[in-house]
Amino acid sequence: MAIYDELEKERQIQYEEYRTLFKKSTYFYVLTFFSFLGFIIGNISMLPVIMIISIAFLIFGIIIGSTYTSKANKIKKNFENTIKEKLVNKVINEHYENASFIANGKININKINNVGLVKQPDRYNGEDLIKGEYKGIKFEVSDVILTERQVRSNGKSTYYVYVDYFKGRWYVFNFPVNLKQTIKIVESNSFTKTRGLKKYETEMIEFNKKFSIYSSDERFFYYVMNPYLIERLLILEQEHRGKIYYCFHNDELHIGVNDNSNSLSIDFKKPINETTLTQFIDDIVLIKTIIDELRLDDIKFK
């Protein structure tokens, strides 16, 4: 509770400074608007003096206004990064062992590409990397943005655009032992590499309608895909908007949540307390929940 009070006091001070700078920038942007009107009037009236004065005030207003805006945004960005780091470290150290947080870090793209759940991107970005351990299961989680280059045409020429096809959270859980097999569980209309894998179905019709399941080995499929796990996977999917992907591969479980979200975000304008930070904390505790709900510490994964 003390850290919330401390950060809230700090937020109030910096937010007031942010508002002051933003108001000043607004005044100068209003000046640029009237200067622009003056320029138009001077041009219509053929009065060069008014045009020159208006241009001078226009340039002055833009420069000063943008300077104040830049300072205000810098205060906002710096505070959001500071509070994020303090709060993330507080929460992860309460729930996990050997935990660390790297704001600009992300899961290695080769690790994502190796499981073949989604297409290999032409561009890759990410942030908010959390690493740690819970019940003997090591994990790493980060925001992930995967982008592909597409060819477009306007009838006269072709050009390239870059389109995000995955934006969300990617989880990697490491088991103490290499299972030496693969199971991929993806939504039916999703892209995934299935070469060398055979398609299977569960006894739950609702699950089969939602997901396609591929495994490298029949015995491994029935060994892992018990009724409890199937039910938990379906519940996890229902609790997230967008698409969700699962892959057991050798000594890892990958979960990709493609819901166009940006986790661990802080709203500078809202007071800092347990109520406003509920979603923020839930995003971090979800790692623990997945391990518990899917029983990743079960003997079968050890």
C-alpha cells in the first residue's frame, strides 16, 4: 500500500506540471491559428505588412507550442516508464522466484519462429519482458508485434505496406525435462506449420469446433490432452478476446494471445491505487494462473 501512496503523490506533482505545459502549448497553438487567419486576410487585402507579421507569429507559435508539447509528453512518458518498472518489480517479486523485468526486452524471435505457430514476420517488435520461475517452471513473457510486408497496387504502380498480423502477449514456459514431442492447438482458421504432424480430435465437441489439434505422436497426444487440460484450455480461450495459440514443443509450452492489446499499460491521468491497477496486476499474475490452471508442474511434465 505504501508504494501506491508514494507513487500517487509523485503522479499528482508531475501530472500538474504536465497539465501546465499542455495548457501553455494550447495557448500558442491558438496563436498560430489566428496568425494563419491574419495571413489569409493580409493576402486577400494585399497588405504585405500583415502577412509578414502573421507569418512571424505563426512560426513563433508553432515552435514554442511544439516545445511545450514535447516537454509535456516527455514528463508523461518518463513517469509511465518509472511507475511501470517499480510496480512490475514489486508484483513479480511477490509472486515469482528469480524474477526480472526488462522494459525494452522481448522474447527472441527465433524461439517464436521455431515452433511454427504463426507466420515468420518481416518485422518484429516487442517490449515488457518478464522472466522468472514458479513451482519449478521457468517462464518468459513479453508483448509481441509481428508484421508482414504486403504488395499493394493503385492501378499504375505497386508498392509495399507493412501490416501487423499478431499483436498481443507471448508466453513461453520451460519444463524441467525434454518431452521430445509436439502438440499444436490452434483456432481452425489460423496459419500454422503442421508438416510431420497428424490431426487429432478430442471427445469435447465444443473444443473441436474451436480448435484444430496436431501432434507428432498419438500416445503423446492422449498423454497430454486429458479432459481437465482440455477444459482449462477452452476456459483460457474464452477469457481472452482475439485468437489464442498453444504449442507443446520439446521442453516448452508456447501460448500466443493475439488480442491487439498492450499489457502493463499505465494511464497517467488516473489515480494510482489498487482499484485502478487491477488489470495491470492481473496481467502479471496471469502467468502464475496459467501454470496453476494447466497444472504445468504436474509429474507428466517433469
